[in-house]
Amino acid sequence: METAESVSAAERCSWSNSSSISSDDDHEEPAGGQVNRVLAMYHDATVLITGGTGFLGKVLLEKALRCLNVRKIFLLIRRKDNLSARERLVRLLQDPVFEKARSCYPSMDSLYAKVEAVQIDLNNGTTLFPRDAVGDDDTAAIEERLLAETEIIFNVLASVKFNESIRNALATNVGGTGKVLQLARRMPRLRSVVHVSTLYSNCHRTDIEERVYDDIPMDHGMILQLTNALSEQEMDRFQHCFLGPMPNTYTFSKQCAEVMIQKDYAQLPIGIFRPPIVISTYQEPVPGWTDNLNGPSGVCMWTVKGLIHTIWGGAGKRANLVPVDYCVNAIIVAAYDIWRRNRQRVAGLAKAVEEENSELLPTYNYMYPAFSLTWGKYMDMVHLGFESRLHQMVWNYSYIITAHGPLFRALSFCFHTVPAFFLDVVQRFRRKKPIYRKAMQKTGRFLELMSYFGTREWTIANGNVRRLRGLLSADESRLLEFDMGTINWAEYFRTYIPGIRRYWFREGAVRGDRWKPAANRRFQFMKRLVQKLVWIWACLRMTRVTSKFVAENLFALLIA
């Protein structure tokens, strides 16, 4: 692997001087000015996006197609489910999130002319490009054109599973990122690279500054070599040694990627963007859009469906959440800031750099200290989106949030395990496959994984993010709004559950007059059943405690 020191000064200058924007951009207009400098950087530019088929990547791609007036977008896509990159692109652009973007183009052909799918293979040794995807000559030509034309990179590629094997998490989040950045070194017109990390890449700390913390147990390169050399059984055995204080492989691999960037790629025009937990859209391109039930959205939705009734978390703890459209806007502005800082750095504008506290590797913690949404408020406000009952609801929307682990497990047994057992009995009587016990076991593991983030708070510095707003003109501020203080959460939650129903479950509203009586009978039955079971369980516990107390005291009296 190349090191940062091997990058020549001439290459660094080419990265800063390749832009067609006038050098007058070094002299920033006052905040709220009318010079659209951010949009000017994107005008007629060639953009490369990794992870464009994921949740965040889709919204980023849609925004670029609809608002940024770019010349070309290279979309790096893996082959999946026997679909080529081109076939996956065709399917991707049919997603409802691209409806507005599609309307901006006279035909689908013109849209496909703007976006080019480039097939990659993360398991293909040291290169991203599989030589057997198309002819070797075609692959080489595509790679050459991509290297010659790309000016802006958004690296959104990531494995986001908390329980992913450490080998796969590192291969994607560290190895995949390294391969993308090795390509970036060979791009003569490169202006800016945004690596999307996570706010929790240093979650083992209580105070998180906008800088990279190099406190992983060993060198990232050595970690990759070990994970490739060890067997799966050995990896499982030693995983805790790798993770250290980190709660899961996702956060650990993201921290390793940040350290790798700082050590090996800091001389690129690159920055690290750390978003918090990203949830459904607020306004753009449509309110309430989502394509997954990861994180709190899954907890919320299964609570609404009546499957989850106890949550391991702190009701008063701050919920680090952001709508995906706001997150994308901040990423777009951060890319401009990275390019601007790099121009100043290479040009030797030391005074400007010092005044702005610019780092060699700018890092953006996308969270606001005054953010007041807590986990308790989050769950309480969900009901604002209730228009009618949902399909396949098994119980009413009710929940208990507790930060006490033993209490959570006891409540989970009463409200999750026991009802799941009886629901599966009903399923068998109806000659259907029992599904609830396995579903609740999976849900229980998920709630435990999420508990780390629901029971803690962090002090987060965000000076770089706050300064981004001063780079925007009045028009850009409206187009690229990312200040979380402008979010009306009551308005947001009115589309939150309806959006999940529409875009994830593909279901419409249930006619209450026709469906409600049968549902209410089922809800009342489940309520009475669980109440009785909890009462019996409490009586048995009381009897056990009382019996133990009597036995101990009787024994004491006998030996006295």
C-alpha cells in the first residue's frame, strides 16, 4: 500500500488547481451573500459515488441528479443477486425516491446518460475492478476514463450491520475504502473527497472532538493482515481483543478506516464526515421516505405493530437522530469546504488556515449540542403519524423504556417471550408456520445491540459543521438546509410512520370501520392474557422470596 509521503507536491498542487472556478473563490463572501460558490463547484463537474445503492447513497444520488447540475456521475456498484451493475442501476432509478429526479429529465435515456454504473468487486485483490465483468480492454477503458474525469468523490460505501463478522466489516469499511482512495491518488482533476464515517466511531469516549483518535489496539494494516490469516473460529475467539472498548464491529471498523485515512491518505483533498443515526427524509425529495428498518426506525415500527413493548434505553437521554435529506445537504457542503481548505493549504494561506482552525484532515461531527429530542420524546411523538391501524398489528401501541438491564430482561420475558409463545400456538392451530418466537429472539438481540447507544450520552464538538453555514449564499441555504434547529419535529413525525408504511411495507391505510372490531377483540384478549401471566409470575416470585425468607429465619431460630 502506498503511503501519504509518496504523494508528490506536484500531485497535491494539481488537486488544488484543477478546478475551473476562479481563484477569487479564496476570498469568501460574507454569510448569506449571493455568490453561489458551493453550487459553482458542482456545476459541470464529474462526481464518483460509492455506496449509492444504500439508504444514504440513494438520497445523495437523487439530490445530485436533481439539484447540482453535474456533468456526470460514476456510480460504483457491486454485482448482486446475479444482477450486473447496469441492471442494478436500472432497478435503482425506479425507486420512488427518484420520482422527482426522473421528472427533471426528458427521457430515461437522458437520465442514464448522466449516471454511469461501474461494476466493482471488493474481493478482487488490490483493485476494485473485476477483469471478468466485461472484456479486459473495456474494463481498462472505463477505469482510465473514471480516473481522468473524476473531480469529486463521495465514499458512502459501508457495511452497517452491528453484528457483522469482523472480517467482513473490516474488508468493506477499511479495505474497500482503501481501494477507493488508492484510485483517488491517480485522479489528476480531483478536488474533494468526503469519507462518510459515523458519529460513533469513537463512542468509547465521552467527549468527541472533530479529529481522528488513533487509539486502536494495533496498526490497521496489521489488523487486516491478521483477519485474512486467521480462520473464522479463531476470529470469533479473539474478536474481543480486536474490539477492545468498542461495542461492535461496525464502530470498530469505522474507527480503523479513519485512522487509515489520517496515516496514509491525509495529503489528498479529503475530509471525514460523521453523521449520527440517519432516519427517514424530512422534506426532500418526498417526506417520510425510507428503504430500511435499521436502528430506531425498526424499534419504533415493531412497537407500533404491537410486537415490542419494552425498550432498553434512557428515556431522558438525547437521541442523536437526523433526517437523511439534511445529512446529505451537509455532506454536499462539506465537500466544498474540503476543496476550499485544500486550496488554501496548498497555496500557503497560513493566516487563513490558522484563523479558521483548519486541520490537515478536516473532520465534521454532524450533531448540534442544543439538540433536545430525547428517546422518550421520540417514542411519544410517533403517535402523531397514526392515521389508522396497521396491517398485521398484534397488540396496541404501548411501551416501557428502562435503562436497567435486569428489569428490561424481566419485562421482555413478560411482554415479548410469553406472548410470542401463545401467538405461535395460535399459528399452529391455524395450520400456519410459527414465526413469533424466532422473531422476538431476533428482536431481543437487536434491542440489546441498540442499548449501548440508547443508554449513553456524548459531549460532541461541532465547530466545523457550524462554520459550514457561513459558506452558503441565501439561495444555497434554502436549497441545502442542514441546520437541525430548523426541523419541526411534530411535522416530521406526522409523515414518519406513514412513510414507513408506504415505502417499506408497501401498504395503504386500513379502513377502520371494517377492521377495527376484530382487531380490538384480539388486542383485548392479548392484554388480559399478558396481565394474568404477569400477575401469576409476580405471585410466584413473591412466594419464592417469602418461602426463602421463612426458611432462612426458621433455620436461624432452630440453631439459636
